[in-house]
Amino acid sequence: MGFTQRFKRAWRHLGSSSADAKRAFPEATLGAITEAITAGEQTHRGEVRLIVEKALPFDDAWDGVTNRQRALALFADYGVWDTEDNCGVLIYINLAEHKVDIVADRGIDRRIDSATWQAVCRTMTEGFKAGRFHDATLAAIGQVNELLRQHFPANGNRSNELPDKPLML
């Protein structure tokens, strides 16, 4: 990546504000997402974690850290990998770039291929282009819940291992 591209990318991330994030994901939307994750987790053994980041840290944006690299780092940092059945799923949204990545733990990754996850990501990114953050995110969570219900159906009472409320960074 050349200097001009690095500068433009870093500037875009530096210029992203918390106000932009709150407009895209107001409290009502965060509440609806929490409810969708909670309801879905009653039907499967997966643990879904949604992280919305208004922008990459400046150094990461400047250094060319990809959306996937950042998602993998957050997957580790927030312990999404540390679930009893290896059934954690991180949905990572980078608002500055309107990019989405899904990272699934090894238990899930063995059964659901990357093309399927990319289709879920497209549900979100296409909706984001139209300004439909609420609807696109809920639709994608519905798709994730359905995939997990198919491959990891609930098998009785289970503890909630990860917070259901989206994390705003």
C-alpha cells in the first residue's frame, strides 16, 4: 500500500466519530440485536458476539491491518474462542470502511464453509450501503442463528458464556 492510500485510509478512520456509530447503531437497534442474539441462542449451542468498531486504531489503519486481521485479534481478545463446545462466532463490523467479517471457532468452522459466512457478510454490507444498519444486521443475525440451529441444535439447558449485548468500540 502506497503512502497516499495509507494516508487516505488512516484519515478515514481518524475522521470516524462515536456520533456516526450511534446514528448507525442507536440504543433501540442495540437492544433489538441483543434480543435477537438471546433468542437465537435458546435454539442452538452457539455463542454469538457482535462487535461494532467505529474505526480501527490509527496505528492499525496506517499499518494496513486488514478487517480480517482485526476480527481475528478481537476474537482472541474477547475470548470468543473460549466456549465449552468451541461454538463461538464473532460478527465484526468496521464502520469506517463498512466492512464485516465473521470468525467462527473451530467447532463451527468444520461444518460451515467460508462462502456461507461471506453470504451473511454481504447481507450486512449491502444493507449498510443503503443505510439500513438495523435491518441488515438483524437479518444477518437471523441467518447466523439459523446456521447454528441447523448444525448445533440446542440440547437442553445451557449457560450463556458470552455477553449478548453488542460491544461498541
